[in-house]
Amino acid sequence: MTTQHNILESKVLWEPSETWISQSNLAKFSQVVGFPLLPYDRFHRWSIAQPETFWSAVWDFTNVIGKKGDRIIVPPSDGGMLGAQWFPDSRLNFAENILRGDDWQTAVIEANESGVTQTISLGELRNRVARVQYGLKSLGVSAGDRVAGVVTNGIEGFVALLATTSLGAVWTSCSPDFGPKGIIDRIGQVHPKVLIATLDYQYNGKFYDIRENISAVSKVLNDVSAIVTLSEDANLSINPATKVLSWQELCQNGSSDLDFTRVPFNHPLYILYTSGTTGLPKAIVHSVGGTLLQHLKEHQLHCDVKPGDVMFWYTNTAWMMYPWLLSGLASGAAILLYDGSPIPKDHIGILWEIAEEIGLTHFGTSPKYLDTLMKSGYQVGRNHNLNSLRSVLSCGAPLAAEQYDWIYNEIKQDIMLASISGGTEIIGCFVMGSPIHKVRRGEITCKALGMAVDVLDDRGVSVINEKGELVCTKAFPSMPITFWGEDGDKRYYSAYFEERPGIWSHGDFAEQTIEQTLVIYGRADTTLNPGGVRIGTAEIYRVVEQIPQVQDSIVFGFPVDNDEEIVLCVVTEDGQLDRTLVDHIRKEVRKKASPRHVPRRIYCVKEIPYTINGKKVEGAVRSTVLGQPIKNKGSLANPECLEEFSSLSERSFL
């Protein structure tokens, strides 16, 4: 079968040196467990065939603080994935593992659109967490309670998260750019006892006051007994029975004594939310042990994070990459917390200026950010000294092959580029990068250790060099505990196991190659099906968004006579779309993808809708065009742009 991957040239862009490989954490782990690292696919098979040995070794190698216990896994009685008990005799605390190390170590570097604002040592971080822990105790917070944050990506939110988890309580958060309904649809499901909220923030040089939003939220969240504001001037209209205090008041009576409440491995830690573009966001409950062990494995074995490194991911507090970044402290790295636009007006290189200043080693971002830089002509490597940089990581959408080229040409030649893919549902990754692998153009490097990843066709048969559904066939520690709320277990099963009982169906349209690399073509529920042939939207984006005149685009299927036509909407530089550009788009798609990928209808629009976490929402556009209701506009960053799509089918197209 001819596929997008077959058409792409499989080109090695980077290969680690022998020194790089021998000094990697992955090589050291292999030596410790006494199993040969190469060939990697054999090492990976060992990690999923011997889960007790592998995950026990990860616990030991990463020096997890806590009581491990003798039992590693109690398999489910039906032999499937649901119901596996990991480390059932263990006791541990998440914050205790995050806050380990010497007082003098750099822990957090805080920055915004003006640059670095403060640097905090591990000792100071512990002191701040201790004071907030005392404050939360005084508000009645204990193990199992939920504390919610509507916070920016700054030090206060991080301290609140650590203080919450130090008590064995559960943290959940939204970013402040959500509207009241978006916040209520998320944290309203889990009935938090305390709400910690920023009342204003800045983004792209603009000031935003959200006091009215927080007031509206507080009137609905009846279980909230106290609101902690990150502003002295609260000025909130709330229920009189709800206590309001400032962050300073929360911290003022604390001491430097920090206690850690150790809990079972499967105790709740985080509640994260899916994007909610198809209905009420799913409130996914993640465990203390599963989250910690998964992140330690991913950071140390796949990202090669070492003590003294400095990690960064451009994220807000609503996205799973926020807790993923925070866990970096448990591997001895410092973390950069950046709040603001990644490309502020008239300051396109701000993130790289900060990276140069602080000696950043791991730079995490999205394909959209990289595409914007690429089209701007900004020369990262020439403008900045990035001697410390060892890795660029990307997720949130498939990374185009041309972006691989640009990174090695314009950022740095000797770096480990890792396109990674997983999800909020597993608070981690199924496929990742590696410090021992070659980086191949347009391909994700390898399957993550301990994750029984496969690609199945419509018959349920594992396929290579053919497109299919990304699945996982064996249990792993970071599987969700449940979905919060009524019928949570039932809804959890329905979301991931109903299609293939006993197998996790992740919902990504993917391909595994003969080189054991992977290519992600987009979400399976947004794949196109013209003439009965499944096509991933990412295959079209990869081509279209390399065309200089196209600033952004979105693709969806339009039903016509028991079939569907591919519809492409583009945002152009001048807001115009003429026959010359349309012909060029179709020619490029035909040449670089296939004739079946060529859009039947092409429209010019002003703006493309995204979720607040930066993901395109093809489903919302399709529903709008077809006159169907949008189930959750609260998840969208720019829902007003859908108005333009409501009359799209009536417009002429090229």
C-alpha cells in the first residue's frame, strides 16, 4: 500500500555519538538491569514482556522516595488491562519526590514577556511550600480533598500544587483565559474545597482583568469554602459564606516545617480534562504513583534529563504538559516557568533569549510555534548562543518533515529532536524520542519503554507500513484511576475499551515503519474518508502549511451523496485567494501526498478555531458548516471565528 510515509524520503538527520550513547541514562539503566540495550526493539519487548521487572527497576533506578513493597503488579482477573494494581503495598508522596535535593540547587526560573523575573532555590521553594501547606491545613484541606487553581504558569500556582499534593490532596487547574463556563465545566465537576485564583494577567502586552469571571464561577461552585486570590485587591462579588483571603494571608502564619502525607500508589493526584470539543470535558483522575513513575521514566530514559539540566515546555496550566514539566524537578533538573505569549509583539525571539541566558538544555514546544518561527525567517541559531541546548521536543500535533529540516538547519545541528505523542488520558507518552536512536525526517523515534504500543488495521491485525489505529495492549502504571463523577468507570471503559475489549484504543491514526519509527496522521475521529479511503488531516496540513502564502489552515469532510468531499479553509497573508494560489495548493498536495488528498473545495477565511491548549478543532468547524450544535464552545480560545464558517456552504469556492 502506498502511504504518506512511503512518499516521504526516510532521511537520517541526526545520529548520537558513541559518547552520547554511552553516557546516556538509558545505557546506564540497561547495565543496571543486565539486559542488552541494543537492538532497542528487543529491549522494548523485554520491558513489556516483564512488567514486574521493568517497572520495579524504574522505581529503583530513579530513586523514588517511599516504601516500595514486595508486590509490583497484581494483574486483573480477566487478563485484560483494566483493574491492574500497581505497587499495591507501596506508600509515597508526590511532593516529597519533587522537592528532593540540596537547598542551594536552582529549582525554578520564572519568566514572562519581559524576560527572567526571579530564580528560586530548592530550599526557598521548600520554605514557600511549607507556608502554603500550613495555610491549606488551616482551611481544612486534607488527603483526598480537591484544590483547584485558575492560575497562570508562575511560581504561586506551582507552590500551591506542591502544597496540595504534600497533604495527599488532589490538584486540578485551568488557565485564566478560560471563560466562566469553561472553568465551571471543568473544575465544577470535581467540587473543590479551595479555589486559588489569579484575578488578572498579561498576554502579548495586554492586561486582562478576570474578576467578573472568578465571581461568576464562585457563585456556582457551592462546595468552595475559601477563595485565595493572587491579588491584594480582590473586589469580588461572591457568596458571603465563602471566605476570601489573599495569597499573602494564606502564607503569613506558616512555618518552615514541611510534612509529607504518604499515600498508596493509586491515590488520586491530579484531575485533568480533555479538550471538551465533543461534549462536557472528561475529568480524568490520575494517580500519585502512576504519574510520578511515568514521568521519571520519560524524563530520564527517553529525554535523558540529568541533574543540573534546565527544562522548559511552553504550556499553560490547563494542558497535561504543565504537570509533565513540573515533574522534571524529581530528576534533579531545574524548570523554567514562562507566562505570556511565546511570540510577543515585536519580540519574536524572547523564548530563545531566555534559553540562552539560563543555559536551557531541553526546549519543549509545539509544531505551531515552530511553523510561525519558520515562516517569519527568524534565525534562532545565528541569533543565540545555544551551547547548552541538547534537545528540542514537540507535541500537540504531528511535526511536519520540513520542520525537522528547519530545526536542524536553523536551531542546532547536534541536538536530539523528539516529536512525542501520548495524551491527557495517560498523562504521558506512547511514542517518544531517545538518546540512542537516529532521528529520521518526519518520523517519531520509538515506542516508549513499558508501553505495549501497536498499530491495528480494521481487522484488528498489527500492520507495518500501513495506516491504522494506535493502540496499547497491556496495562501500564499511568492509566487513569477513573473519570470523576457518576458512572466514571463506565464512561472510562466506553472511551477507550469499548471498541476493542481488553485493548486501549487511543484514537490516533498512525503508521509504524520497518525502522520501528512511527508516523502520526491525526486523530482517528477527524480522519477523512473520500471514496472509502481513510486520510489523516495531518497529511494535508504538512503540505499546505509549507506554502508561504498560507498562514494557517483547517481541513474537514463535507458529506455529499453518501460520500464526502475534502474541504480546505486557508488563512492567507492578504486575506485573498485567487485561482493561481488554489492551483498551486492542489498541485502541491497531489505531488507531495496523493491525488486522493486533493481538496475538492477551498475557501479563504479570516481565522482558524483552536482550543485554549492550541489544538485545531476540525469537528467544531464541520458541525458549524452542517448547522449542528457545538457541544462545548467553552473549550475554544476563539469561538467567535466560527460565525464565519456558519455560511461557508453557501459561499462559492475554488
